[in-house]
Amino acid sequence: MDNIKSYVQQHKDRFISELIDLLKIPSVSADTAYSQDVIDTSEAVKASLEKAGCDFVEICETPGYPIVYGEKTIDKNLPTVLVYGHYDVQPPDPMDLWTSPPFEPVIKKTELHPEGAIFARGACDDKGQMYMHVKALEYMVQSNTLPCNVKFMIEGEEEVGSKSLGWFVEKNQEKLKCDVILISDTGMISNQQPSITTGLRGLSYVEVEVTGPNRDLHSGLYGGAVANPINVLAKMIASLHDENNHITIPGFYDNVEELTTEERAEMAKAPFNLDNYKKALDLNDIYGEKGYVTNERNSIRPTLDVNGIWGGYTGEGAKTVIASKAYAKISMRLVPHQDWEEITELFTKHFESIAPSGVTVKVKPHHGGQGYVTPIDSIGYQAAAKAYEESFGVKPIPVRSGGSIPIVALFEKELKSKTIMMGFGLDSDAIHSPNEHFGVFNYLKGIETIPLFYKYFVALSK
């Protein structure tokens, strides 16, 4: 451990500088205006893997953005770790809420990061966490301590559903053959109390369109006489939850996994301060499904949220208009055993059924994925736990995340390997939001901890 710490301290300025250079490239996969930037980022990732010590690196073309594949083989009889990450990032909007430009990384001190945090889109999700693995490989190669084989699969479409990744995995099962999959695209409880994500929620993401009259209408001449699509959409969305914040779609809860009292008691052992939670978000009170506490609502329970809603006139000043159309983007986070395609179908059928006769409704599915739970008695989990404990001096706590990494379930189906999620971000890192950041401590601590996973995974595999 002392050797790893020494190496990180010796090279930390370079490690930070290299990450900053990567963060400067606006690899927004959701917006075609950034297409060349996404391609440029794949080239940068390829170069970084080559410099870190991979024997073979290639950019693999897909129906969408390319996948960067790399490998370092030292002995085919030894275990193989497959590292997954993504180089694409979320759109930076809304731009006016950033305190510094999203693609001009700066280091600022915060209350939780007194040693500084890197502020930039993608700092934590996922360029910073992905790049930890590249630098961990560099250390193991330079120090001749890599105890097994390693493969890298870094994609450019995670933020838009990983459609090409599924295609790639199905066609390259032999190339990707491994003993365990390692991902850092999650977080931990705090810098003092590490945790390992053992569960992810699934996802169904849709866009809805409500159409009324064949053109925008004068709200004085037609108001009250024709259905207003914006009013109708607002009512339809409001009806998707009842007074207990329970989702009203018929069949939605049919396959929901209900945890036992004992399992919920274990979850409750994770440190959590409700007052601090509310303070961090400037909330007067919490909100959610009746019968569950906050840490259950955002991890083991399914949800339905509107991610965006628009229609009519939203410019400066006033325009008295009844819009012809209204739109919304809606995401549903799902728990294990809920099939995302089935949920999408249930949503579509229900949403169309509750539309009044004065409008027509279209539901456009975007993307989705299954939930995932990894067992804590696996060799991979035990190796990760030992790595965190040695690095932080504290045993990690297993937790279930409210987020989704849709391809994790696909990995198990196609590659027959368990996935271990070693995240180093914090809930406060503002991923998907303005002012996303990643603590310098967290970044360097990840580089220190990851080689320990390799050491213990090989030891436990014997």
C-alpha cells in the first residue's frame, strides 16, 4: 500500500492534468452537434490506454459511437478482469447555473472537499472514475505488480442508453471473456465511510406528445372551447401518482421485489442524517412513497419522474396562445424483477387510456435496462471489500443505489460474469447537474484502491 501511495503522490499533478485535458473535450453523446468531440474523446482514451501499458488497443466501430477496447495479458492461465467505463457525458444544460464553464475544468475547494474538487461536466460521471482505472493500470505495469490479465471496454453511448454496447457485447463474447467485471460509475457514502454498490435500479425512459387543435390558437377566441394540450398533459401526469405517492399504472408493482424486515434493517445501518440531507438540498421537508424512509425510496422502490415538460410560448413577455402540442420526457426507475420493456408497454397502454377525447397521445420509448443485484458472498465483492478496508482503514458497507447502469444485467446474461461496482464519487458531486465535480481526494484514492482489488481477487481465486 505504501508503494501505491508513494507513486500516486509522486505523479498526482500529472494525473490531475491528464484528467483535466480529457474533461476539456465536450463528448456529449445526446447532441449531434458534439459528434466530432465524442470521436475525439475515443481517440484520447485509446492513447491513454496505450501509454498506461496495454499491449493491444483498438477503436471498435459500432452502429453508433465507437467502443475503445484494450487488453494487457500476462498469463492466459491467470484470472482476467474486464474494466467497463464510458467516455461520453451528459449535456451541460442549463448553462447559466454553472459557476464556471462546464468544459473548462477548474479546481475549487468545498466544505466536503477541502483539498479541492475538479469542476467540469464528466468529472465524476464518468471520465474521472474511468480514468482512475487507466492510472491504476499504469502503476501496476510500471511497478511490475499486475497480478492478472486485464481488459478495457470504454463506450461512448452510456448516457443515451448504450444501444451499440449491447450489439458489441453480443458479437464479441470471446474477446470479452473474463472472470469478473469492474465498474466505477457509482458512489460511496462518504470519504470516511466507503461503501460498495450491490444493487442498481432498472430504467424505462419515454417521451410523450399530446396534440389538440391542428394549429396554435388565440386563447381568448378559443379558450374554454377546445382542449388545451398543456393543461391536459399536466392533469395526466398528475394522475400517475395517488395521494400516497404510489404509482397508479395498473400492473406496475406486480413484480416488484419486496425486501424483508431483516433486509430493510440491514440497510438502515448505513449512516444517514436526514437533517443534513435536507440542508444539502435546501429542502424544508422530504417527499415520497408512504411507508418507506428516504434511503428506501431512492434505492429499493420504483419511481416515476418527469424529466422535462414543454409546449406553447416560453419566450420573453406574453403571448396569449393555446398550443397545438405539449410534450414531456418521463423516466421510471425500476427494481429487480421489473422488466423495463414490460413497464414501457404498461405505461404506454395506461397513458393512452387516460387521455380525454379532445386530444391524441403518442408515447415514444427512448431506452431502458434491467435492474441488477450482485451477491456479497462472491469473490469479487470480497476482494473489493478488502481493498477498501486496506485503503480507507474502514470496512465498506454494502448499499443499493437508486441509479441505473442498464448494461450491467446484459453483461451477466451475455458474459456470465458478476459485476463489482467500486464507486468513489459522493452524492453531492452533482452528476447530471450544473457544477458537477469530483474530489481530488476521491480521484487519487480510487487510483490507490483499485490495484488492491486485483491483488485480493487473484489471491481469493486460488
